[in-house]
Amino acid sequence: MAIKEIREFNRFYTNLIGALDYSRHLHTPFTLTEARVLYELAHAPRTDAADLRLELSLDAGYLSRMLGRFEERQLVTRGPSAEDARRQRIELTARGREAASLLEERSQEAVGTLVDRIAPEDRPRLTEALRTVQEVLHSGVAGTARADGPAERVTLRGPGPGDLGWSVERNAAVYAEEYGWNEEYETLVARIVADFAATRDPEREAMWIAELDGRRAGCVFCVRDKEPGTARLRLLLVDPPARGHGIGRRLVEQCIAFARSAEYRDLVLWTNDVLGHARSIYQRAGFELVAEQPHHSFGKDLVGQDWHLEL
């Protein structure tokens, strides 16, 4: 019965929003997939092709051809990543940003027109139903690696024996391999984790381990900031073999939910502009970029970024 209802809803909704004829529906030359790629690039304007492919579950060849067409139309530029020549950095041009902005404006208008048809008293019921659909489907499929592969479940839990040490080791190893960061970063991570272990207030601070099919796959910390009433998200990590399962998003959502339950007013974080995929997760969660500052750390010239979320 669930299969029949889901398929009927899919047919109803795709027809309602014009998804089958997306380009004519929004008066745009882009297909639905092309528009989604532009959206992702606009919300993480400097990102790697590999991260984009994993985020959208696209075939590598298909994405490469699409980006080639974008490049011919001067919507994007492509080149080797400054941190890892094996990875391809994608950036929107001014023309690309303009196209993405126009798509966003038309999409907002289209959905706004749809919402205007709904009685005001029915809108809260609609939004709650949409949240329920996302939560139920997410809990059922977010941990599945592939439709034809074994089911892999994603779970979040508190720290157990060895987890703090694992978070230090994996952070240091992953950032050394992918970005060439030196032992300064491992020293910073070790200090953060040691401080958490030594002074943690269980009512106001927490750490989560993400598991994929029972194996450690990621982590995040929520700790008190020096500013009263403010929490800080730290050390978000998704282990490379576990990427593409929505783990980073779930860890960030868990951190936000905890900060709210602990009655913090604000949640802040510090990251670097080279971490494009993480930045896109923060943006989707509602964080806003409030400051940038060039610095030389971990053996690299970087641009540090401060992000803020009002709870």
C-alpha cells in the first residue's frame, strides 16, 4: 500500500510543480538536474567536482559533461584544486551566479504562487506533513548505500571508549591527505578534544559519533563558547569512505537540536573556505557567514570563516 501511495503522490506532485517540463515551467534553458547543480554551486561557490558528485549522487561522466557545457557557456570555471591537484575545483563565474540567482528567484515565485492558493489555516498542516515525510523517508533510506547493494544504516550515538582518540586520529589523517595540513592541525584537534574530556558539562556540551552499518563514520562536538549564551560547533568530520549518505547533515542537525534544547541563544563555528562541502551543509542548516580573515595555519595559506546561527 505504501508503494502505491508514494507513486501516486510522486505523479501528482511532479505534475503540479511542472517538474517533467522544468525548463518551460520556469522559462529557463536548464534542465532540472542542471538547475540543481547551479543551486549547489551558488550555495558553495568554491567546491570540488567529487564533492558535488557525491552530494547529488550523479554519475561522474554525466556530471563532467554537464560541467563542460557550463564551461562553454561561461557559467563556471574548472581547474585543479590548490590543495590537491587530483581534485577539480569548480567555481561559478559572474554569468553563472546571475543564472543561478535568476533560477532561485523564479523557483521562489513558483512555489510562492502554489502556497498562495492554500488557505492560511492549512499551511501549518502542510509544512508539518512535509517535515514528517522527510523524517520518515530519511530514517528509512539515508543509510542505504545503493539501491542494489546491502542496506547500510546511519546511526548517531554518544562517545564510548576509543571514540575521542578516533576523532583526533581521523581528523588529522583526513585533512593531511586531502588538504596537506601539517601536524599543527592535529595539535589543535587534540587540544580541543582534551579540553572537552577534562571539563565537559554534560548538560551543555556533547559529542556524537556517526556510524555507518556499525562502523565509525563521522563525528561532531557541541561545546560552550566564550560568549555567554553561545554554543560552538567543532570538528565536524565525515570519514571519506562514508561520504554520500547525508552523515554531515545529520551531525549538524543533531548539534543544532542539542544547542536549542540546552537553551543556547546562538550557535557559531569557525571553518576555512577550502572546505566547500562542509560550508554547503552549514548554509543549508541556516548558518550565515559573518566574517572572513586570511591566515597562515597548518602549513597553508587559508581564509578562515566565522559562521553564525541564531537559535
